[in-house]
Amino acid sequence: MGGEAGTERGVAGPPIGSAGDFARARRRMEEECAGARPRTSSVGDFARARRPTEEECAASGPRIGGSNLLDEAVRLVARLRSAGHTLSLAESCTGGLIGATVTAIAGASGVFWGGVASYDDDAKRALLGVSDESLRIHGAVSRVVVLEMAARTRRLARTTWSAAVTGIAGPGGGTAEKPVGTVWIAVDGPSRGASRYRFAGGRDEIREAAAAEAMRWLASACSHVDESQECANA
């Protein structure tokens, strides 16, 4: 894949929660926001929160384990609220799934600006300003394009953080270089980066896994930045 540099791993996708999970997720949200700040890693882990490390992406086994989309959304909204940060999204293969899950959580309106479902390449150009050259040379599913999507969305929304997702959810569209399950995720904000993933499963599982991973990465990056700022002000 010309011009692309990144790490890759294969992971299985989490199930979307049941209706009962929504009630439990909302209760957890209220408890986290009313109680102590979410637990974070040490300040020494700050660099690792900027993007998944090479060791993490090369490791075997599921990355997000048994957690589902609502669990990740609860954690993300709580950490954004705790830090006083805001979020915007650019979603291609996930088609608004991240935004829909985040807005299922009470209190999301205080941290979530909104998102752009830039599914078609024309939408990426017209709504986000992704360059024709990037799309022509690297393709929509690439490090260059996902970084542009995240950076331009953050600039448009003027939020603390933005995340972008682009990939091939299948069942068709895969190639030898970019097989079905290939997904690029980028985060832009106080820390930034992009990583390539190979998610296993069918179309729904791939989309759900990509959405959960993007939320997990954002929550981790947000908490590390918040903790770093606290220590600097101590």
C-alpha cells in the first residue's frame, strides 16, 4: 500500500448491547459522572495513549474483549465530561454508528458536537475537504485519508478531539492489499495518530468492532491528557 505506514492486528468484534444494556449503561454513566474521576494509567503511559503501540497491534487475541458498544460509549462520555473536552466524528464504513451509540448515553449533548457520515468519496471531498490527490493516490481506506478526515473534521467543529474511521466492511470490496476487515482509525486533538486494523467477522461485526475501538482509543487518550494537565498544575 503506497505511502502507508502503520501497524495491523486482527480482532473480533463485540456484540451490540440489548435493550437492558442501555438502562445499565445509563446507570453506569450517572455513577461515573457523579462519583470519582475514572481510573487512568500513570502519566508515564501518556505517550502510549496517543495511538495503539506496535506491540499492542501485533499482539494476538481480541483487543476489546467482551465489552460492547454501550460500555465503550459510557466510558468515553464520562471521560470527556470529566476533562471538559468535546468530540466530533467523521465516519465512513461505520456510517454514523459511533455517533448513534454516543448519543444513546445521557449527558452526551454536553460533549458531542456531532459527526459527518462521509460514506462516499464525493462526501469526503465536499463535506470534509479531503483532497482529490489523497483519494486518487492512496484510496479512501488509507492512513493519509483517515488523517485528513480527522484533522478537517476537528477544524470544522472546533472540538477538543475528533476521530475518523474508514474501512472495508464487506462482504465485497476487498483486495489482496486491502482485504475485507481492513479499517483505518485516526484521532486528532491534543494527541494524534492513525492505526490500521484487521477485524474479523461479518459486515456488522466489523463495523461494531471499528466503532468500539475508536471509542476506546478516544477515552484512553482523553484521560491521559487530562491527567497530564493535572500533574503539570500540581
